[in-house]
Amino acid sequence: MIASILRRTLQASLLCMMALCCATSAIAQEGVSYRTLANAPPPSPGKVHVIEFFWYGCPHCYELETSLAAWRKAHQDQILFERMPAAFGGLWALHARAYYTAQALGATEDFHQAMFQAIHQQGNRLENEAKLRAFFIGQGFEGQAFDSTFHSFGVNIKLQEATQTAERLGIDGVPTFLVAERYITSPSMVGNEERFFQVMDDLLQRSQAKHAQPHP
């Protein structure tokens, strides 16, 4: 009797493990939940570089912020996180310019969140330079500092680099993430937020494993 119970318990455990493995492999599936760049550079030691392509006006980017902040905190010793605005023209490019202006002026994470909240909670689309200038002043920046930075050479270069990077990688929507300069994934590819962060965990582990491998 005891042997029979133990046998059934072991079988049940094995079935659970098999189901879990199948579920995990189904989530992190090449060509479905992520894609790999054909000409990815060789892995480098240290923290894994993670880039989020985003737009302030994107409701999905805004909705992801809380969970993304938690994921970043959980992996802060493993990743080097960077935001890159998608400058697809029009309002996208204007907000991308605002992001790099804020970066040049030394804005903190609070400013980034305030931009999202102004658009998605307060109904201020920040759709022109005048409204952005007023917003920056409201966040404690000098109007003159905004004026001298918004169309500066440095901001123009950053904007150009972001545009070229998105084009080179085939980024056509946001939020989209580049992990270790090798893997591209997004919540829309995966299907839902919880599964998306499971895929991100898997890609992070794969990247770290590649870093640990010797290379000629």
C-alpha cells in the first residue's frame, strides 16, 4: 500500500514537472515570443544591457511602468537598463526630443513618471513645444535652459541615433525590448504581461550563460 502511494506521488510529481517545462518552453519560443538578431555582436562580460523602446503617448508603455520598475529592481545587479524613445515622426519625435532634453538637463526618474502621468492621467498631451516648455518649468527647470537644450546639437544627435537604431533593429511598435543586443521581445509578441516578464527572465539567463562561455 505504501509503495503504491509513493509510486503515484512520484508519477504526479513527474507529470507536474513535465507540464511546467512544457509551459516554460512554450513561453520563450524563438520566432513567437522573441526573435534573435542575425548579426548580434559577441557577448560581453558584466551586466546585461536591456533597452526599452517606448513612447510617452503609448498607453501600453504607461501601463507597463509599475511592473517594469519591479522587474528592474529585482534584477538591478544583473542588468544595465536604458530607455530609448521611438521617434517615428510627428508627436513621437517631439516626445523623443523632450526625453533627451530632460536627460541632458539631468532629470530624474520622477520626471519620466511625471511625463507619463501628465499625458495619461491629466489629459495633457504635451503636443507642442510650448506645452512642453511649460511642463518643464512646472517640474523645476529654467525656461532658458529648456530653450537652449531642446534644439541643441547634442539632443539632435541623440534623436538621430535613436531613429537609426530603431530602423536597424526593425522596431515597429512599443513597448519593445532589446536584451543583450541580441534578443528582441515585447508584451504584444508574448501575449500578456506576466508571461512577458517570464520571457525576459529567460532571455536574461540565456544572455548570462553566453557571457560565461569562453570565446576565441
